[in-house]
Amino acid sequence: MVALAIVTVSACSSSSTPSPIASAPVASAPVAGTPAPAATPTPATTPKPVTITVCSLLPGSTQSAFDAFNLRVDEFEAQYPWITVQGQEYQWLATTFTAQLAAGTLPDVFTIPFTDGKGLIAQQQIVNIDSRVRALPDADQLNPNLLVNGQDSSGKIFAVPTAAYGMSLTYNRTLFTQAGLDPDKPPTTWDDVRADAQAIAQKDKVAGFAQMATQNTGGWQLSTLTYALGGRMESVGSDGKVTATVNNQYTIAALQWLQQLRWTDASMGSTFDYNWSSINQAFAAGQIGMFLGGSDLYTTLIQNDNLNPADYGITTVPLASVSTAALMGGGTLAAVNVNTTEAQRDAAVDWINYYYLGDMTNQNDAVANAKALQANKQPIGVPALPIFTKAIYDQDQTWIASYINVPTAQMAPFMNSIFTQPLDSEPVASTQTLYSLLDPVVQAVLTNKNANITSLLNAANTQVQAAIDKGE
């Protein structure tokens, strides 16, 4: 079952935000719950100065968000005076990441989606940081179900989970009210979603429900809907062989549902090439009633898209009444660039611990982070899946309770139901390729009234299987 944490850090992310410990030679990380002393090594042990580049925030983030990030950098450099941190704007995109990796333009510390971890490890394109991470005081408290995404087949750690999410249904409370719907009672079935989308489209004259369809997002959202109806995009045999199953009955039903909203109900508006950035912008601008997204999306909408907080509503993804229906989840890993020195790798793990993990395991860091975000009017308390154990999560909540500033009442439909929803991970093999090959299928259904769903999926399934067999 899903267990939710409240995250207070926002940084460059591979997911919607998004949203999610000293290195071995620097024994300055505090035990969870104790104050973090300034790092003051003796002259004989003071490390040599080192500079690292780290991903800061998404391009286009507000100045106040960068101010909060820069404050964290100042605090880190005060604790580790031999380390200089240089921030670099960064956003993981399927269309640009491979080129950035090949060109060597990624920062020393960068983030990737869970789905990229295994492939980058297999190709030796990220650093083995196993000994550095395992030397950390809270390493054994990391959620093993999330950590596995950054481990190789022998269990060596190459990347650390920093944020995780379960999919959610994001909705505009203002548009719900204007359409005569109760924003405190969002839809709980897919029939409800369809009916509410019709009401919003007819009364508010905007898209009642929107679907992404480009830059791998169409396949990602289609997979979310498939899982919710009871299907899966791949099956894994007892021998480990992965078989593509994108042409299953549940994906057919999902596309038929979209087809009905688009062509029968006319409730999807007139834009059918949304990606992450454009759908967020349209939602924040009041042009979309509902869409599927990560549970940690609120931060990005505030920092990048000037969302009016009063508009924001979030609820759980409706699950069909079949035993296989599940919530699809994912998350973000922090990795270290192979083009780094050993000293930079030490510093990189220090940064990962401090920036991504410290506020979850150390009271001083948790409060400092919350204060920095509060001072710059940034969101504190956005729902996400826990990186550490439930006990650490509960402790963290007591530390930051007085700083939480997000509209928790508007998130109640999500928080009140998420703990009962079963969670299943994204497709395990050739994930991004699978998503990209399904984008044209979604586009065809939304732009061609006579699109043959079965034929489209059969063709896509053949392509996905070929990609799996080639390890693409």
C-alpha cells in the first residue's frame, strides 16, 4: 500500500517536480534528530578545496525559488567550507538528456527518473557511490522499495532516491465551482471524471479533461490509466524475460475512454499536443479542469507557472473494481557524473545528503530548510512517497509542522484516500522508449475520429517488444 510523506525540498527534478549524510571521509553528518555541528576538521585532516556543479531548479523558476536554493547553498558551504557549490539550471527531458549525457554538459550531481536508473548503471554512465552512501548514519533507513531503482543487480548503490510520487488527479477547484460541481467532492470513478469533464467543458468553456501526448508524456499518462483500469504494459516471466503487453484489453479500454471524451463529449478542448510544461501552464491559467499528474506537482505549479493556490485541488486516481487495478508510481534519483574526481564524488554525496536527504533525517536541517522556503514564500508540505521509513517520516512531520504552508484542506481528498491504494511501479524495461512509442497512438486517437485503436496498439506492441529485445 502507498504511504505518503510530506516533502519540503524542491529542486531540479525528472518528474513533475516532483517533488523526495556526510560522505565517507567527512564524518560531520549528525545522527538523526540532533543538531548539525559546523564541520571543523583539524588542519591535518582538512580536505583540499573542491568545486562541484549541482542541478539547482527548473529553468524558468521564480527568483524567490532561486533565492531559497541559494540560501541552502550558503548553509551547506558554511558547514563544508572546503566545498564550493555552483548551481546549474536543469530539467530532465527525454528529448535532450541523452545528448547532454554524451556531450558531457550535465552537472556533477544531476537527477534522473527511476526508470533511467538501471539503464545508466548497466552502461556505466553514472558513478558507483555504494561505499559512500552506506557509510552514512541513516543509509539503512532508506526505503528499500525505492532504493532498488538506483542499485545494480548485486545491490551496489549508484543513485539515491530523493523524491517519489504516486499518480494523482489534479483538478481546478474554481472551475468545479463555476460548473456547479462540489470541489470538496471530486470524482471517484472514471464515469464521474467523464461527467465532470462534460460539465466543465459546457459551462466553463475550457477543457474539462486534458491529456498529454508528446515528449513521452502521452505514453506515460496512458500507462497510468491502464494501471488504474487493471492492466499492465509489460509482463515479466519467471526467467526474467520481459514481454510487451501494451495491446492489452485495459489499454484498449483506456483509449476508448479518451476517444469518447474527445469525439462524443467534446470535453477535451482543442489542444492535443501537450507536454509537461505546456499542460502545467494551461492548468495554472485556468484552461483545464482535470488532468493526471504526480502527487508532488503543486511545487512546480507555484514556482514555474504562477498558479493561484485557491485553484488547486488534488484527489486520488480512480481505480476500477478489479483486483489488478493499481496506482502507478515513480520518482527521482540523484546521481553523480562519471566525469568527476574522487574528491568531487565525496563532495557530491555530501551535497546529496544535505540537500535532498538531510531535512528528512536531521531536525536542524529540516527546520533550516523549512525556514528558507518560508522566507522565500515557497511551498512546504507537498505530498510525496516516503524516502525513508515511516518512523522517520513521523518524526520529520513533528519538526516541520508549524511551517507547512500549502493548502492542506484542498489536498484532503488525496490524503484521505491514498493510504488504501495499491502501488505498482512503472514498466521495468525500455520504459521511456515504451512511452515514446505510445505517444503517436494517443495523438492518433485524439486527432483522428476513425483511429483504429486495436491496430495502433498491435503495431506499437511489436515496436516495444523489439526495443525490449535490443535493450533500448
